[in-house]
Amino acid sequence: GILFNTGAGQHILKNPLVVNSIIDKAALRRTDVILEVGPGTGNLTVKMLEKVKKVIACEIDPRLVGELQKRVQGTCLANKLEIKVGDILKTDLPFFDACVANLPYQISSPFVFKLLLHRPFFRCAILMFQREFALRLVAKPGSKLYCRLSINTQLLARVDHLMKVGKNNFRPPPKVESSVVRIEPKNPPPPINFQEWDGLVRIAFVRKNKTLSAAFKSSAVEQLLDHNYRIHCSLHNTVSSFLIYYILFLQLHYLNKPFSVLGVENNFYAIFFRQEIPENFKIAEKIQTVLKDTGYSEKRARSMDIDDFIRLLHGFNSEGIHFS
């Protein structure tokens, strides 16, 4: 038999009762195209092929690809199976209606976000995860497990914990317990720039028990937001007075045509530079003002929900502070 590589997350689901339960919960349709990641020896794959139009199985291990091909060879299921060999994280996802998989656990987080940012939308995903990861996905504000993963997933999808799966249902058994989760993308998605959102949430959850006032006093955070603020200002015609005077100096020196920044009708610079960043500008003060004005200065990320972060992001953005 095959020697499974547990370091690569190869734990084959062997219990047919669990396989059937996963398939029932996926509510598969005859017309469905199913994406399966890490099919292993095909216990789940073969059962799905009996119920759907097509299964696209993505497998990185050529030995397991061979096992899967042998299993369907010469049967009526063979022409309904498409096998893609390679790393799913480095591959463009194909079109599919639903995703059903006993995932290699080490790719859980990046794969979830690859799925949720995939277009066109799929109906749902039924996925096997390590138990603690599954509980983080569904954790609510105030819970010990509530984290950046929880809020980012729940922003983009409805997530439900379906069932626990003990380690003895696998060959070889993993060291941890597992759970099956249903993920249903929100369609339409929330009208939020996800890179902006994730930038804010990342800062807030670095130390989720700290107040936001304290979390945003990090020098690295202040440098990042100051850099982004100045880029935002330059794109929206706000520059420092030093730059205005420098350009005017160049104009005077090389063109010998003096202009005043103020009040000259045909002066390009008077139109272009509408606002100045004060010389004594401090991003730290602006950040703390936004936190205070929005009412989140003394709040902690661990207890804030999606609506709280949406309001906070809007507060920062409306003051020209951006996170991406």
C-alpha cells in the first residue's frame, strides 16, 4: 500500500458513514460541477461522481493521482472525473458550483480566502478542518477564539459548524480532532475594499486585548499610515507647502515668470494645489482623533463586530487615512 505523507496533511477519510454524511450536507445536484482538493485515494470522490455531473479533483501527489485514476478506470464514472495535478494555492480555480474537500490542514487559511475571493460565486463549500481552526471560523465577538480569521471570513460568508469528526475516522489518524464546516459566500458581497478592511483588522488584532488607542500607537503602524496618508493626499491634490514653494522657485528661476499661489486666475498651481499638509502635521494625532470621534478609542478588537469595524474604517477613510 501507499505510505501516506502526514507532513503534507495526508490523512485519508476512511469511515463511509462520515463520507455519506458530508455528501448529504453538501446537498449535491445532478447538474453540479464539484471542486475537490486533496482527494487522496478517492473515497469521497467516487461517492460524489455517482451524484453529480463532474468532479474536478486537485491533487499535488502524483502517487495519489495514480491511485485515483486506477479506481475509476474502466467504469462509467471515469469520464465525469477531471484531475488537476499541482498546488491548488498556485493554480487558478476552475468554474465550480460547490467545493467539497477533506483539506490538507496546513493550507486551510490561504485556501479559505482564495475561495472567498473567487469569482464567479459558487453556491457553498463543505470542508473538513482541524477542530480549532473550524471553531475560529465560527467564533463570535467576546469568544476566546475570536480573531482576524473569524471576522474576515464572516464578512465575506455565512459560516456554520456542521459536525465533529474524531481522529480515528482517518488513516493514518491525525494528532488533532477535526470538524466539518459549511461556508456560503455572501452574494452580493459587502461593498468594502477587502485590502483596506484587512489592513485595519490586521492592526486591531495584533494584540486583540489592547485598546485600539494603544494598538494604533505602534511606531510601525504610524509610519505605514503616514506613508499612505501622504500618497492619498498627493493623489487628491494635497501637498506640503515646501513642495509648492519649491516648484514656484523652479518657475521663477528657469522661466523667469513669477506666480503667486493665491488668487491668480490663470495659475495652474493655484488650481492644482488646493490644500496643504501643515508643516507640523502628525499622523499620530489624527489617528487618535478619529478613534475618539468614532467612539472606539477604548474599545478592544476582541469584542468588536463587523458593523463596528465598518464604522471605524469609514471614519478613517473619510479623514484620508487608508490601510492599503
